[in-house]
Amino acid sequence: MTAPLSGIRVIDWSSGMAAPRAAGMLSDYGADVVRVEPKGGDPMTALLAAPYSVFNRGKRRIELDLANESDLTSFLSLVDHADVLIDGWPTPTPAGAGMSYGELHSRAPHLICCSITGFGDEADGPDRRAYESLVHALVGTMAEQPGMRQGPIFEGLPFASIGAAYLACIGITGALLRRLEDGVGRRVTTSLLDGALSYLTMLWGDADDPPSSRDPGSKRLIARNFECRDGQILGVHTGAVGAFGRLMIELGLDDRIPPSDHGLDMGIPLEPEQRALLDEALPAAFASDDRQAWMDRLIAIDVCAIPLMRPMDVFDEPQVRHNEMVADVKDPVLGVVQQVAPAIRFSDAELAGPTAMMDVPADRIGWGQRESRAPTAPVEEHRALLDGMRILDLGAFYAGPYGSRLLADLGASVIRVETLAGDPNRGSEVVFRSSHAGMRSIAVDLKTETGSEIAERLIGWAEVVHHSMRPGVAERLGVGFADALRINRDVVYAYGPGWGSTGPICDRQSFAPLMSGYVGAAFEVAGQFNPPVYPVGNEDPANGMLGAFAMLLGVYNRRVRGAGQYIEHPQLNAALAQMAHIVRQTDGDTLNAMQLDPVQLGVGPLDRLYETADGWICLAATTMAELRDLAAVVDVELPADVGIAELSSRDLKGAALEAALARAIQTRTTQILVEELTAVGVSVVEPVLEHNAQPFLRNPENLRTGRSAEVPHAQRGRVREVGILVCTTHSSTAQHRLAPELGEHTDEILAELGYSHPEISELHSQGIVR
């Protein structure tokens, strides 16, 4: 019943939203995390009280001045005894903390050092600090986020930080696994830019001869919100096999839009008159009855229907409570608050209940000396980080396979099992490629006896079995946890259902981005008083990253303690984790929710888009020094004796500052503002105003760093897609491979499983494989 990371010691030397969150996730799953803050505390605490109550829970906190010799000695003593050090600073790193990775590695060769920057080591600077909004402005999120007006839309969901935290945890856990082989610590690097890309990759792709551009509503897929008669919003998604046809029949439209015979409608274009019919008929139909009535009708015909809620209202939903996704924590600053609980469940590991961070004296940490931490084997730098890990992926759509794809990026061997008809997402070329890069594909009819025999051999090969089928489906196909355990007693079995394997609504369908609406993210990104719109970064990539982390935790536990286990990471839990920066008080009030203003310009005067004389700028300032420099450049007078926290808010003084800044900035050109503010150290950028996938993926620097991968394609010429997002030293980078064609590796895999050429030919002739 030991937590997966029990015994792992982590130093959290960081600030902001990303690195503390990553360290907090390690703490949630058993690591002993010591948070080291500069004397006087983290300067971001006042601005981030609600998220810090979540991301710092379970940690112990000390304050050190690393410019002081005695405090530096205490810090280095922690380094000597730690397993992991995480650093990440939106503002300049505190004085005395400039020890390089080389110096740390020389002193403590066992130590895994993880750095989370804004844009990567090579790109960070005064104008590119690790501020969430600047990343979204430059990567292009603000050009893609749906909004209520023309122009760039401020991103209300901090998914760059969320993604960076996930990527850091994936890299750290992978480095811990590799350290079991050679005893060597590694440097793990990722950034908020990489975190944003981990979500944008779902819809980003480029090719010499690209497929037709995305045109929502042009195909036989309904993925929309509808206002019902009672004014409540309902999300509807027909991505499941046959769901589009069932909805047409229910609405009486099947005579004009006949259901397909095979039910794989997502890639089939609508005729112009059919599209016009749906645009008119669907809103009118849903406006004719109340939301609950429509939910009852659609769930009865097995069509995905999910209500959209305000942030944290979902805490009261029975399935959320069944999943134990609400934690009550007594925070020393906020009092008792309800928080999003850790999202992964383990059959053979009991996680400690979340508790508030505790202050301790530096000499009371109690990290005693361990046995020799010298390297135990030669370092094989030619091997990718996860070389040797074997994953069998039986999932479908995006979230499940994306987790395995991320591990394939780091060198894991992934076999993807598809039906003979293929994954439903094959009709969406860019989406499918994004979630399946680096895998091998075998197409098998698992409903046949011989197909089950193939599945048994595949399970015997695998170290990890992962899937995202609805509850009960894997068991009917003979690939459930009990089946896998019978075949492979040490298997790590990771399951990513929609709602959960059990619970009052576990059998319902779940699709992104509807679950984002369920947990409140659609209202969060829409801005105050606006109808909901879905975030660019949704729960599908989030659950993919959560699943990748879960698989690595399971494998680490297996290799350390000699046993596999069942692991569960529902999409509902992943969607809730995206909202973990928001907490609810006992009286029902939320903290840190709905910060985005009604015109979607920003979350306060100092983290905001401003219109200039000829365009836009996005600026971020979190210290009084930055604010004073900003005010001096644009000639705005600051009120006396008012702190940064108050001026960053939208109370009377903050609102007055916002109005004054807006007036001053609108009189100047973008170029002059960027030059003058950058010169004095204020972080400001000109936001990208157009869809940025092609420019980003074709950028030579992104191709050089591997953030963009370019590979040949038989029909598309050269294809470019998002590549590696987390890097490690003392290991090689796995070669990027395009997503496989359906059954591209069937014969190769069958031969590896021991089938002869005549037997493989017979399997093809019987229609069991493709």
C-alpha cells in the first residue's frame, strides 16, 4: 500500500504556477517535498494565494538566503540528500541561486535537476520571462481562442503552466526510472512554451500538400453547445460510432441526412444543404425543451450530452464525489477550502490525504545520509530515456493514445491495437497523427477466438497495458485487468475512462471539449457575464499527459517494489485537475475563479492585452519594480502606499490604474512600446494575430530544437508536426515517426509474437487481422 513515489526526496526551489504545481504533483503521489523560499517568502504568494494552497499542499517550507554562507550550506546539504531539484522562476532568480547544472551534477551526480523556463533556456530573457500570458501571446493561442469580439483573446485557462507541470513530472519520473539502471541523475528541461504546445498539438499540423483546413460544422460531427428552453446550456457530441445517425433519427432529420451503414461519420462531409439544415434545426430543437429533458432523451439513445456548469459547481455532483475528487484542506491563509484532489487512483497504493504546507526550521528536515549515491553502471547516452519500456495501447480517439504517444517520444516501444475499421479519429487526419506519432499499428478483430489469442500474446509482451474504453468493454473483449493479470502477473494496467470505472454515471459517453464545460472551464475562458466558449486547451491532451504520468508512476513502482497494479485516471478527473488553481470556500464562494474581464482583455491591469495606436501589446508585471518602470515609460502616476497585489486586482485603485494605462498605451505605437518597455525590463510582447501552426512548425529554430518535427509522407510531401516537448541529458532523442497507417506493422508484430509466415497469411485470409 506504499505510494508510488514514497522515499523520493524533492527540493522545490521555484515560484509561479508551473514549477510549484509540478512539485505538488510529486508530493500528491508520495514524494517528500521541501519547498525552499527566499527570506521573506515567495514574492508571488499574495498574488497566487488560492493556487498556492493547492500546489504547495503536503510540502514542508523553509526560508533560505542563498547569498548567506550558512544558508547556502543548509541548501547544499539538502542537495546532497535529495533525489530531485525543481526550479522555475517567472521573475529573476533570487540572489545566490545561480548554481549551474554542471556544478550541481558534479557535487551530486545522483540528483535529477528539472528546470521549467518560459520559452526554453536559449530563448528566455527580460522580454520573455515565464509569464503565462506572454507565452500564449507569442505562440498564437490568443489568435485561436474563441471570443466575443475581434482581435486577440486573452487566454483564461493557464494551460501553458498546466502542460509544463505535466511534462516536468513525465520527465522527472522517466529520469527516476533510468536512474534505477545506472544511478545517474539527469537534467530535465521543459518550458511554458512546451506546455502550451502539448495542448495545441491536438489541432496543429502542416504539410507541403496539406489536408483541407479545419471547418467546424462541415462534417457529420456535432460538437456544440445549445441553449435549452430553461436558459441552461447543454453540450452535445456525436463522435461515438453511430451517434450521429441516432441523433438524426431522434430529431426526425434522418430522411434528409440518412445515417451511414458503418456509423463512422466523423470524417464524412455534409452536403451544403445538409449543413444549412443542421445550422437552423439544431438550435431550434434544443430551445424547445428544458436541458434535463434533452439529457434524458439523448442519454437514452447513447448520444453524449453533458451540462455546462459554473466553476466548482461540479464539486457537488455525485460522480465527482464518488471519484473522491474533492479535498478539504485547512489552509493557514484561506481557512478551510475545498480543492481538486489528486487525479490518479492506484489499486495497491494508499495516498495520504492532502494537508496544508507546514513551516519547519531548516535544521529539522531530517533527511539523513543514504548509502553511496555513486553511478552504478556506465551511462548509455545513445539510448533514449524510456528505451526498453513496452506499452500496449488498446484505447481510441485522442486522450488515451496521446499519453502513449508522449512516452513513445521519449523512446518507449508502443504497439497500438486497432479494430479492422481503424480508430474513429482516422477521419480527422491532423488529430489522429498528433495522438499516434511514434507508434506501431496492428489491426485485429478481438471479438474472435483467434484475435483473443493474439491479444494474450501482446499482453504477455507488454510492461504496460493502457486503454480508454467504456466500462465493461475491455472485459467483454478479454483484455480487462483480471485477464491481463492472469496472463502477465506483473503488468501495469492503466485505465483512462470518461467518468470512472464505477459510479452513478460511469456508463455515459464522455468527449472533449464537453467535459471542460462540465467542470466550468468554458465559462472561465469566456470572461465575466458571457455565454460559455470552449478553451483551446481541453481535457483530451490533459488526460493524455495525466495518463503518461500515471503509467510512469506504475512502472516505477513495479521496478522498485516488484509488483504491477491497476491504475485509473478518468477524463473527468483530468478535466477537474485543469481547474485546480480555483478553490471553493465552505460558504460556496470560489477564489481565483472568473478573473477574465467581459471583453476578454485580461485578468487585471498588470496581466492584460492593451490596444495600441496601431495594434496590440500583451504585458505582464508582478513586482513593484516592474510596475514603476512601466508607469515611468507610459507616463502614468501610481497611487502612493499601495502594494502590487491591490494594484493587480480590479478593485477601485486597480480599475483606475487599468483605465489610465489603457489611455496612455493607446496613444503609442506597438513597436515603440515594445522597445521602450523591454529596455527597462518590463515583459511585453506583440501578440500573434493569425493562426500560427504553419509559421511555427516551419520556423528553422523550432525545427532545430525539435519542437517541430519534419518527416516525409507518401501523399502529403513533407509533414511537420509538434515534436519533442521535454528533454533530458545523458540520453538520446528518439527519432520522430509519423502515425502509422492502419495495420502498417501487423505482420511485423505478429512475427515478433512467434507467428510463422503461413500462419500470418492464414490470419489475413480469415479476416482476423488487417
